[in-house]
Amino acid sequence: MEAGSEKTKQLLITLLPVLALAVLFILFCTFVKAKGYRLDIYLKTIFNQGVVLAVVATGAIFIYTLGSFDISLGAATLFAATVGVLTYNATENFPLMILAIFGTAVACSLFSSILASAFHIPAFVTTVAMLSVLSAVSAQIITTKGGALGGIGIPKTLVKPLDNPPFKITLLAIFFLVCFFVFQLTKIGRRQKFIGGNPVCARLTGIPYNKYAIIAFTMAGIGVGLGAFLTLVYTPSVTTTTASGIGMNIFVAIVFGGMPISGGARSRIHAALIGGFSYILLNNILELALEGSSAYGITQIVSAVFFLAVVCVTSMNYRTDLLPR
Amino acid sequence: MKEPILQLKHICKQFGSVIALQDVSMDVYPGEIRGLIGENGSGKSTISSIAAGMQKANSGEMNFKGQPWKPVSMIDALDHGVGMIVQESGTIAGISVAENIFLGELDAFRGKAGIINRGEMNRQADRAMQAIGVSHVKGAMPLASLDFQTRKLVEIAKVNMKHPDILVIDETSTALSHDGREIMYDLMRKYAEEGHAVIFISHDLDEIMEVCDTLTVLRDGILIRTFSKEEFDEDEIRTSMIGRELQGDYYRSDTCASRQEEEALIGEHLCLGEELKDVSITLHKGEIVGVGGLSSCGMHTLGKVLFGAVRPETGSVHTPDGREIRNEETAIAEGIGYVSKDRDIESLCLSASIRDNIAIAGMDKYALGGFLITSGQEKKYVNRQVKELSIKCASAQQLTSQLSGGNKQKVVFGKWIGCGSEILLLDCPTRGVDIGVKQAMYQLMIGLKKEGKSILLISEEMSELIGMSDRIMVMKDGKVTKELERSTELTDAVMIRYMI
Amino acid sequence: MSIRRKVIGTLAIPVIVGVILEAICLAHGQNVITNMKSFNNFVVYTAIVMITTMALSINLNSGRFDFSLGSMAALSAVIGAKISYALLGGGSGSAYLMLAITIASGALLGLASGCVYVILRIPPIITSLGVTLIYEGVLYTITGGKYVMTEVQNVSMSGFVGTWIHAAVLILLIVVFVIFLFDHTRFGYNYNALRSGQKVAVNTGIREVPNAVGCYVVCGALMGIVGFLNAARNTNINGGQLNFGSIAIMFTAFLPMFIGSYIGRFSNDKLGYLLAAVCMSLLNSTFAVFSNSITASVQSIINAVLLVVFLIYLNNEDLLTRLFVTRGKQAGA
Amino acid sequence: MKNNRLFKAIMIGGVLAGAMAFTSVQAAAADLKIGVLVADVSGEEAQGFRAYYENYIADNYDVEFVYTDALEDAAGEKAAIEKFVSQGCQAIISLSSSDRATQLDTCEEYGVYYAIASGVLDDELFEAYKGYEYFAGQVGPSNATEFEAGVKMGEFFKEQGVTSVAMYGAFIPNPMHVFRAAGVIAGLGDTYGGTNDMGGMIGQIFADQKVDPAKVEGDVELCAYLQGYGDTTTDEINAVVAKEPEAFLSVGMATTFFTQILNEAGIPFADIDSFTEANGAAIKEGQLVYLAGKYSSSIGPVFALIKNAVDGNVIRDEEGNAPSFSQGYLVATDGASFDEYYVADNGDTPIYDKETLDTIIGEDVTYDDVKALVEAN
């Protein structure tokens, strides 16, 4: 009996992020309907807002699983998009642009990880440095090339046909399935979780940290590339502040999705997807509930409290006598 | 008969759904050295830590010197006369020896405006170390500069300084070398002579029978029986510990060394600082090679070097056909498995399930096409290990952190045996493991030997080495001082001669 | 370690940095510190960097990542500004009043942050994410997302940062206070014990919760001072820093923190933070000298590169020494 | 149990929120709902604009304004427009300029009217979009006007005989600020990179990403320069003050950021901003000696264009394209001239009051009517 109820509780806690997403979704629809707003457009907008975060954060899960974290992903998204635009404008070659975006994203990501592993410094610190460098360099490029427009862009006709939910959902689904496959059904994901759980033991089990860190950062790079591409599809221009919110929102999304920030055995590949959309939905619900622009602060307060409550409930079973670090 | 100094009445303790202690009542008398023995998870550490204020019972009462006893913390307990030296490390590496000794009791040194008088604290710490006969350790030294054993002595000094009426020592002897043990035994005897009481917890039946006056056996959280000195009988104690007679053999039954001609792993002229000085070793198939010595003799490092986890400064580790073991990865590719002495940190991921821990090393075995992992295959693989090693668990999904020491070690074995390791490097594999599991492991090793696998058994327990090895290499200060073949003549005394 | 080695080790970095930067400036016919005004700025900035670094290191050294530093600084400064303006209307003494209120409200915010952590018992990096968002939200709500200016633009405030004396006194008081608190009191001894041996310390009976909360309170109070100094120096407080807009301040403290703890090996880490802050401030003054040619982007790139280079040095020190020693030996042979 | 309580709390929270959704439906929706895109919520000018719309226009016309938070990027602008559309806004007024092209495309796609109230499109972009059906037009200083505003400021100081000035380039490469900065240099009688021609100067400034003091040549020396606002700004402004310029010429936002510091240092300064209370204090008691500004109500005509469009009278220029009107700046150089504009354009009695606006709102209003009123001064 004891074990039975324990199991139910466990299950409930595992399912809570999914439940939260469902509840938030229903609430959101209710709100929009009750206000007499157009649900179709609203849903599309929210999806567009959420998809970039979900994609980048899903890639980032591989890094978080290892017990490391990367705060430069937002800046990397900006930089990849910038390079993509430059490439297109120089060559007018769409496939080459896509290649450039992904190449840049993966290269940025790998650079942090290789720098970190070659010189034995914490990956976190290299990402802090990357954050400054990437945003500064992008800003320099954008303002120099952008001139009177204040931003750089590709012709909108190029991506207009792609700016529709079915295409984006397909991309998201493919990317998620690839990540799911790598994470859940291959040695890579298992070993990364193990490294996150106990790096010393992982090493003594013959799992080379550097190799899996490089794979993780590559996956994150692919996520960043896809995020940058989707950003361009939504708005074919890049400004210095493009994707600036993503870096920190990844943290929130992953935690919201029910995964510990320290990674390890409890890492979940779907955490970012669920958490990312939950967070966007929550913010929009609050925006609707507390209409009026003076409420942006209050919206953020309520959403943060909700965030803490969710984390608190999902981590209920992992309390110790010591304060966690 | 004297009045008991400590009375435990109907103590119960639960951890989640696990019952650690069930209605345990026990009296401890002044002037006695009371041994507490039992298998892992029997509750012996729990009961003593409750008495010493480290944790609280769910129900039951305690009396100490006739008064109700409700310690709030270990410091509180120590202040009132119950001091405990814990099993794991009880010291903090980042601060000085003096700060460790006076941890939590700085009020004595608080001067004007709350400033702590560091000089005075260091002087008193020097005195405390001298009181247990250790003069080379000073209060001002950073603890990080001391080795593991000396740190244990700092703990002993800390407790001794308070002259507690009851001294509780939990499995400390495993961390100590011969000298350290002697310091501790002397201290225990001194306490008993002065009319204080000592509670001594140990796995080592020989040790506990030698040192203690009375012996209490616990099993599964229940107090089974208390033996007085006259009643000591090894077999009877052992039987009451595991609840049944030990069936079959404990160690190997054969008395002669045996091995196959074929070599399995070769280490040549290995040097690494003070820890290894030109050590060469060859493992044959179907052979158990024991490595013994004091904890600091370099044998633990040898294990790591053979596994490729630590690179030697000079010398090499390679297979008979010359493939070098450069790192853990190549070691595993050659079918080498390594069981660390530090199980919870180096051999297991405690936050992961049994399944994750066993599966991690054997993925190549069951992955379809070498990379695709299906739940079905993995379950089959893991369940086989769980069954063969009879790991006690609710399911393979259970977290390893919830398992007892013995079961944890079985998981580690399962991990390496499952993936088909040909060579097992076992560093203190039976450390903190109870007799029942120990016996199972010995039998397992014998089975592996018969299958032609090679085993390097690094151990601090001499009886284990003598009972299991085909050959024992005795090490001292990083050098191999003697190689002894298996024989019935071999005794502890012979080994000790080369160890010290 | 000999006294001479201690002194040399402690002063080496700031002296070398100072000499290099001055040389660069001299090469362009300038000085790092051009006049009294720039000296005032130098001292004030040193105070800001030093205090931020200390606040960051208190929790980070204990493995507690705190993103909320920036939001605490801004929010406490706004509270201090609003209250002091309401009381004195920007009249004389309002800087001192604001400083006092800002420290108090910073401490309160730290207390709240610490309480969230010890009550929820979830990893501090996560609580600090939540707390940051909450404080930013409160800040936005109080200010309407606007710059707070009227409340902080008065003679009293500009007088406070218009001379190096106030900042120097603050530096002195804080260094003494922090050394006293963390090296000479029971709180500090317990802090050090918990920091490196959490489990053992707790089992021994050291109460972790009050110690942790205490750290957050100290941290909050320190960030309050930073908030105040920034408000006085910038003559405004940005009220619209939603969605983690406030965390950047934390990253600026990483480099001085690493440098400071390196210097601390030779003496005391708190002294190290001060000297590291001096280095950062010298660098900052140099940037100001070349402000016509070095843009903000270039500055942030330089800072990032310095951070990485210094960390590479720190983490490969043994390797480098070995490399140079063997090379030396070979050269000798 | 503790867990259950938390679950319950969350469930109850959900139900309550749901209930709120139903009760918070707007009681009486206005006839016209306009979404306003803003990038700046704290500037003096932005606040003045907002107060005019929300307090004066909303009180006098049956209209509701919905504001965004400070928008950060193109994606934010697009999402904001989409949300406005689904909330039933019939029109969008844009004060945010990350990506105007995308804003126009998005409005066209959803069929909502769109007008630009600040920072007009440059010629090339305007040419590309002027034919859009839902582009209701733009009202504001043209780039030439911006340049001219800068020239006037430069001339003002040249006439006073200054020889060494400092300059704040605001948010260069924001085109508005680039044109103003080029104008200031020209007005001082200096050349930039050897030219004082508008096209030549702005081309170089865009390429340099800033004004490079070394490239400024002429009688008046540009001794210090800074731009942007961030962590390093305070150090930069301090460095500027240390160089003791005779005047500090800003092409925007200086009154928001630097009034206090410049007052302290006793450096006379000039800015292009708007006529607000704080700026009044700066010109009367502080060192602000020259202010080129817009009325807070200068965004009235944009509202008129939008209102007409929604009501069915989409105003088009002679060629049938979206109209573009140029607004000039008013200049105050002392308290008296400031008050002249400030008092005239205050609270209940803005310059573009209901009476004036009504002359350009209605079914019969033509392009020429609007042009006549807007470009009158």
C-alpha cells in the first residue's frame, strides 16, 4: 500500500509538467475566448514565440544533462542569424545560407566546449565570455552593414512561403524526434545522463567526458541553428536585440519542464518542449488577465511565483536534510 | 551489577518506507567496551547515531546517567558526555585542524566584539592532539595537508578532548593503519579503565571479538542477542548476524595456487611519485592475485594505474600482445573492469536507478546494431544481472542510493560482469559489506576464476587475501616487498612482516 | 610563505596592471588618471566593483549561484531613492539617508531571497532565477518601467560621488567589516566550515539555515550599496529591466573574483577583491581615456578575452610551471 | 499531506484564474481600438506622446489605445501586431523601428491600418511600401528635416563663438540620429571626412558606426564624443566632462541621461527632444541652452489619418500612394520661449486639440487639408 501510493505520487510528479501545460493551454483558450479575441491568430503567434525557445532549449538539454550550462545560446542564435543573412546577401544562395547558419551555430557551440576542455576551464565561464563576444561582434556587424535600416535582412519573399505553422511544426517534430532518438535510444543520451549524475564514476566506466561534451555542444549548436533559421523565417531581418531573451529563458523552460538544472539521471528530453511552451502560455495568460501595460511587472512577478511553485512541487521527492546547492 | 550509564528503550526509526530500527532496547554499562555488530543495514550505525545526537528516533526513550536523554545535535551530545567518531569522514578539508577540532564550539574563544581568538584556539588544538599521543599535527595546519588516516586522528582528538562518558566509534578502524588502530585501541581501553563506556561498531569479527567485553548483534533493525565475553563464539555470532547458518564455503576451499599459462594483463616498471616505485605485475588468466599492505602503500593507486585511470610517470600497462592501456576507454575495450574502493563516488551514480547503473557499461552488448537501445533488450540484460547476483530491490527502477552497502556493491559487480569483463580489478570489494554478501562475492570470484577470468584483489583485510588469492603481492611505500604463493602455511603474521 | 613573498605575491598583479596601462596611456601622450575628477571616478568605480565582487563571491564560494544580485541592487536603490526623496525632497543629507535606506532595503531583499531558498529547499540557482524575475517585476511596477531620475538628481547625491573620500571610506569600512565578519567571528568560522564540508558541519550541529540566510542578507546589503553608488554615479536608475535585464552586473564581477581569489592565496581573499577591483577600475579608466576610439563592444570583447585568458592561466598553472621548468632545465643542459 | 495541499492550491488557482477570465471581459468596448508599438517607455518624448493619446485623445474620441511593453526586436514587433489583431485592433500606430518592413507586411497581411508616428521611413523603403493598401501614411520629421534641425543647433553655437565642443550621438546608427549628427557638424561649419554635403557625411557616419572626432575638421574642434547608453556610459560622460568642452551638443536623449552631470559640471548643452516639464526645469534652472523639440501632441495628425482610414476615408497623395508629411521642430533657447511651446501644448489644451484635429477628421477630408495643417509651421 505504502509503495503503491508512493508510486502514484511519483507518477503524478512526473506527469505534472505535462498536466501543467494542458491546464495552461485550456486556460489560455478560455481566456482568449472569454475576451472575444481571435484564438486562431493568437495561437499562431504563441506558437511562433514558443517554437524558437523550444528548439534552442531542446538542443541545450544535452548540455544541461551533462551538468554544465551555457548562457550564450541566445547570443549564438543572433550571431548565426547574422552570418546567415550576410551569406545570403553575398551569394544569393538560399541553401548556402542555411548551411552558413548551422555551420556558424555549431562552430560557436563547439568553440566554447573545445576551449573549455582544451584548457581545463569550466564551460560555464567560456560561455559567459562567448556571450559578450558574440553579441558584441553581431552588434558590430549588424550596425555596420545595416546602416540606415538599423538592421540587416534577407528578402521577405524568400522565407514568406515557409512562414506557416505546418512547416514549422514539421521542423520542430523532426528535430525533436532526432533529439529524442539520440537521447533516449542511443548510447549517447544514456551516457550523458550518467556523466551528469556522477562524472567521476562515468570516467571510471570508460565514458570520455570530452567526447560527450562535444556531442552535447554540437546538438545544442544544431538547436541554435534551427532557432536562428526559424527566427529569420518569422521576421526576415536581424537587429542587435534579436533572440536576446532566449539565453535566460532556456533555464526557465527546462526547469518548468520538470528537469533539474544540474542534469543527471532525471534529465528529460521533452522538458524544454513542454516547459518552453508552458512558460510562453503562462506569460500570455497573465498578460491577458492583467491587461494594461503597467501590468508587465506584475505579470512577471506572478509568473515567477508560479515558476517557483512548480519547481517546488516537482522536486518534492528529492529533499535532503542539507540545503541543496 | 552497576547501574547502566545509557539506556535505550523501544527505539524505532524509519527512513521513508524502510524500517531501520524496530523496538530496540539496550543498556550500556560504565567500564565496558560494547561491540555492535551486524550486517549492513542491520541498524547498528543508526542506533548509535541516535544515541550520539546525529539523528532522532521516531519513537522510544533514552536515559543517560539516569536522566532522560534528548540530544539536539552531535555537539550537544558531546557536551553532555556522548561523543561519536563517525564512519565516513567527519572532518572538513577546507579549514584548519584547530577549526575542525573546535567546530561548532567557538564560543569558548569569543572575545570582545565577538572576535574569535585564533591563537588560543590553535594552542588548545595542539594540546588536544598531544593528548592522544600525536605531536606532529598542529592546530594551525590546514586539514587538507593531512592524509586520510591523520584526519581520522583529528576526529579522535576532538572527541577525546571532551572526555565523554560514552565514546562511540563507528567502523573507524577500516580507515586506520596499524599505528592508527593502536592509538584507538589504547584510547578505548583507557576509557574503559577510567569507568567510561565505549560503543564500538565494526564489521571485522576478529577485531571486535578481541577488543570488546560485550557484543550485541543486530539484524534487520532488531536486536538479536547480546553476548558476554565468555559466550564469544565465532560461528554462533556469525549465525545470529545473518540469521541462518552459513551454508557452504566462505573463502576458497582449495589450498593450492592455480592459473592458466596465458597472460592477461601486464604492468611493467610502473612509477608514480611516492606512490609507485618500479612496480611490475603480471596477471594470468584464471588467477586471483592479491595485493596487500597498509592503506597508504600505493596499492590503491596501482589499481587505478592498471585501469588507465591514472597515468604512470614511467612504465606501461599493456596486454600480452602489446596493446597499451592508455586510459579508461582502452581498458574497457580490453575487457577490464574496475571496482573502486570509494564505491559511492567512483563506482556508482547514486541518483540513478539500478538499471541505469548496470546498463551503462554493457550497452555494446545489447544495443541493436551497436547503437540502438531498446527498453526490452535493456531490461532483459539488467534483470539477468539482478537475478544472478540476487540484488535485493523493489525493482530495477529503484535508485541505487536507497540500497544497502552490500547491494550497492552487487550492482557494481553486475555492471562489470554483465558486460563480460575478462579482467576485474577489485579495490577493497568487500569494504562495508556484510558477511552474507561477502560470502556471495567470494563464491562469485571463485566462479569467475574457474571461467578463466583474471582478478586483481586489492584489500586491507589479510584474511581475505590469504583466503582468496593464488598469489599475494605485499606492498610497502610504493614498492612490492614480497610475493607470496597460496599455501596453508600463510598467516597474517607473515604478511605483516613485509608490510611494516 | 615568507613575508616578502606574501607582499610580492599580493601586490604583483595590481602593480603590473597599473604599469602596463599607464605605459599604454603614456605612449599616446595621456595618463590613466588624468585629473582629480577622473581620480574620483576611479575610486568610486573601484568601490562598486569590489563590493559587487564580494557579494558575488560570498554565495558563489558556497556553491550558491545567485542571479539576483543586479535586481537587488536596482530595486533597493529605487526604494531608497523613493523614500529619501519623499522625506527630504532631495535636500541636504538625502544621499546619506538614501544610502542608509538602500542598505536596509537591500538587506531585507537579501533576507527575502534567502528565506525563499531555505523554505523551498530547491537549488539556489533556480530560486535565484525566480527571485530575479520577482524583483525585476517589483522594480518595473514601482517605476512604471521608466528611469528614476528626479529622486536621485540632487546636490547631495552628486556631492557624494563627486569626491573620492566617501567611496574610499566605504571601501575601508566594508573591507574591515567583511574581514571581521568572515575571518574573525563565529558566523565566519561556521561559514567556512559549511562551505567546504556541508554535511559534516551540519551533522556536528552547526545550523546551516541561519548561516545561509545571513549570507543572503549580507549580500543584499552589499548590493544595496552598489545600487546606491550606481544611482549616484549614473544619476538615474533603470526601472525597466524585465526578463533578466538585470543580471549583467554579475558577469562583470567574475574576472575580479578570480583575480581576487588568486591574490588571496598570498594574503587575504577580501584584500584580493579590493586589489582586483583596483585593477578593473584602472582598466576602466584606461577605456575612458580612449573612449573616443574604443567602443562599448570592443570593451566587452576585451573583458571577455581577459576573463578567459586569466582562467586558462589559473587552471593550467601547474602545467605552465612544469612546462617552463622543464624548458629551463633543457636550456640549462 | 503537504503535497496534496500544494496540488489543491494549484488546482484552485487554475479555477480562480478561469473565473477571472470570464469576469474581466471589457464592459464597454470602444468603437475604435488602436494598438501602439513602442520601443521606449521611459524617454521624455515617449511619455509625452503617451499621455496625449491616453489622456486627451481617448477622452475626446471614442477610441481605446493598447500599448506594448518596450519592444526589443523584429520578432517582438511582429508578435505584438498579431496579438493586437486578434484582440480586435483595427489599426496600428508604430513608434518602434526595429523592422518597419516586417511591420508593414504583417499589417498588410492581416488587413489592419498602419501608420508611422516617429522616425519616418527612408526614401527607398517608403518607395517600396507606399502602395500598400493598409499603409495609412507617416507623419514626422523627414530625414532632411532632421539634418536641418542639426544644422540649426550647430549654427547656434557657432554664432556664440565656441571653439571646442563635445557631442552625444545618441543611438547612432539610428538614421534619425545620424542625420541630426551630420547636420550638427555642418552647422558648426566643420567638415566630416572632408565633406559637408549631407549625403557624403551620412554615408561615412553609417560606415563608421559613429562620429569619429578625428574626421571632423574645421574651426570648431570636436574634443570628445560618445554615443549609446549602457554600462560604460557613465565613464564616457565623465571622460567627456574631464575634457572641459565649451558646449555639449546632443542629437537626442541627453536631457534624459545627462542633465544632472552636465549641470554639475557647468557645461552648456543642447538637445533635440520634446517640451516636457523636466526639460523645462533644465532650461530654466540648468545648463540646457538650446532645445529643439516636438509637441507632445505632434502625433495628433497620425491619429487623424488612422481614424479617417478606419472610418472609410483612406487618405492618399496625388499619385494615390500613402501620404508622407513632414513635421518640423520648434526651438527654445530660454525659459520664455520654452514656455511658449510648453504651456501651449499642455494637458487639456494641446496644440492639436480636438477642434484642430476635427478639421482633418471626417469623410471629406483630403490630402491637401492634412498637408496644409501639418506642414503649416
